[in-house]
Amino acid sequence: MRMSRRAVLATAGGAVAYAAAPQSAQACDDPVPAATGQELRAAADYAVEKVRSVAPEVTAFPVGTRFEKWVYSQNGDWVGGFWPGVLWMGWLHSGDDTLRALALDSAARLAPRRHDTGTHDLGFLFTPSWVTAWRLTGDTSWRDGAVQAARSLLQRYNPRGRYLRAWGALDTPDNAGRMIIDTMMNLDLLVFAARETGESAFLDAAVGHARTTRRLFPRPDGSIPHVYDLDPATGTPIGPNTVQGYSPTSAWARGQGWGVYGFTTMYRRTGDHEFLDTARRLADYAVQALGADHVPVWDYRAPQQPYDIKDASAGAVTACGLLDLAAATGHHPYRTTALRILGALCRSCLTTRSARAEAVVARCTRNRPAEDGIEISLPYADYYLLEAILRVLRPRELDRAIDLSTV
């Protein structure tokens, strides 16, 4: 069954109301203080030059650094979409067609992953790479490949619990009832497929998962756990847990950022104000949990915070989410905090003092409890830093790549 985009959005997930008219992507396109604009422009220029210098030697997908040099995955792991995404962001900022060509070449290497049903991370893989390629080139092969990836992701939807299974092969019981907050970032791939095909099952799954996450994850103070477990046979909630946070009752900083960004995106795609309210609750917690230096610690409730290990990637993700939320709500303090985070990242977390560094952003933490990737660089930190800067300096150009409109 094929439906119009408006019909899909009007019927998906049951009874979602759409009182809001389509809005411009520039709803909160406020003037940027001159000093801030200069700082962000210099950081973006530095990032483009760094990427230009490193890109000729990149033959796979960066997953993190070791001694400041990229370590690679041949199939992209869960982060493969971010290197072509960085190249696209660099092209939007600089207009350098060499970066455009490299972005297309890198994205093409992800083609085998379109059929991967063993991961929930297909949004991370295909949204900043293939969906962006479709939006910026109009080549329908990118659109069709992204839709195929969404079909693979859809197979992970459990209709009994109304959630997308995070981890594990579909034919294994391990982790069959496990949700993680990161999955909120993968829902936009399903929404994209719904819009392009008219098939409501994609949006039903995206809205269903977002509603289940909204019901189970947020605590009264707006903090969230990394993980929530359910009985996969019945969908009955079991309780919160964590893998990358300090504890099931803590607030893993990057996960908090995923939640702010993901719920704001789902609001923009559906117009459901419950998603917007959830994004605001999560954002309000993150804003008050930030330390004076505005670079998040890896977990906002780690025992040694605010003096614990930092995670600049959490800062970049959170800044993107806050900028988007400011545009969606017109609440300017979100934008102000986002600019402070970006300023802090530009001043204290770039690799400008290292001649050997291959990444743009330092001071990132991948998985603190596992002692995996402490004080390194991560490809998603580079991507979201550039995306956030473009949200401020070049929102119209960024809108072409990631669609900042609200239904």
C-alpha cells in the first residue's frame, strides 16, 4: 500500500495530531555575536583543512584514534556513516568539490550494509551518508539504498513491546528485549523511508519506538538511563540498565545528548508535541548538569564529576540537539547554551596543537566503564561539531543536507 506523505504522517503510529503548519528551518536563525561567529568559522576552516590533509590516506572508516592516528573498520562498524558525513559537511562549508567526490566514494563503500539486519545502527550508517547524498545530488540510487537499509532496520521492530531491538542477531535470544537511548538517532531513517515510499509501517515503527522510549526512559528530573530492558515475548518492562553509563541510575552524557537530538527530530518529523516536551525535559537536565567549562563529563552522575573524564563528543551532539530545540521552540536559552558548548569545544577540545593528529576533536570518551577509548578522538565528534557549526553559520546550506523543516 502506498500513501501520500501527508497521509502517512497523519496516520502513523495511531493518533498523532498535527496542529502545527510547516515551518521554516530558520525559526531560530538569530544573529550570531561577531566573536562567536569568528571562532566557529575558524574551527570549521581548521576542520576542513584537517580533513583535506588526511582524506587521501583514508581507505576505510575511522572508528577512533590510537596515538592520535585513525584506527579503521573495513565495514564501518556502527560509525561508518560519519566519515562521509564529515566530508559532506566539509563540502557544504568550503564548496570544495574534491570533498564532495570523496564523500560519494566513501558512502558507496557502505553498500553491503544495506542488508544488515543484525544492528539497530543503520540510521547512523546511512542517514549522514546515503540520505545526505540523495538530498544533495538527486541521484535516486542513494535514496533507494537508504530505503533498503530502512527495510533491514524495520525487521528489528518488536510490535509486542513497540521497540526496535538494539543488539544481537534476530535469531538469538541474547539482548532480544534490550532498548538503548542511542536508537532514537536511528528513527529518522525510518521516517525518510516512509516519506519516500508512502508505506506507513516505517513511520509506525519509528513513532512506536519513540513513544515507548518516552514512556520508559525519562526520570522525573529529566535524566535518562542508557538501557531499558523488556520481556521480548510480552513487551512487559523489566527495568533500566546501562552499558556505557556509570550505573543504571546515572546519566550517561552522550546518551542524554542522543535523547535531546532524537526526540527533537521526531517532533519535527511528526508534529507530536509529546516528543517536543520530552526533548525539553531531557535538555533542561543536560543544561543544568553541565559544568562551568561547558564540556560534558562522560556521565553527569559519575562520582567524581564535574572533575571526571570529559567527552567532547557528548558536547557536540548536545549542541546540535539544543540548537534544533531552540529552532523548534523559539526558546533562546537553548541556543545560548549550545553556543557556549561550541565555544568551549573550539577553545579546549580541538587538535590544533598537535601536528600528528588526524582528527579534529580531541578529549572524547567512547566507553568509560570498559576502559575503551579514553581521551581519544571519535568520528562522530568531528561530524556533529561540523553539523552544529553549520546549524549556526550556514543553516540554509545544512537544510539541504539533513532537512531541518517541521511538518
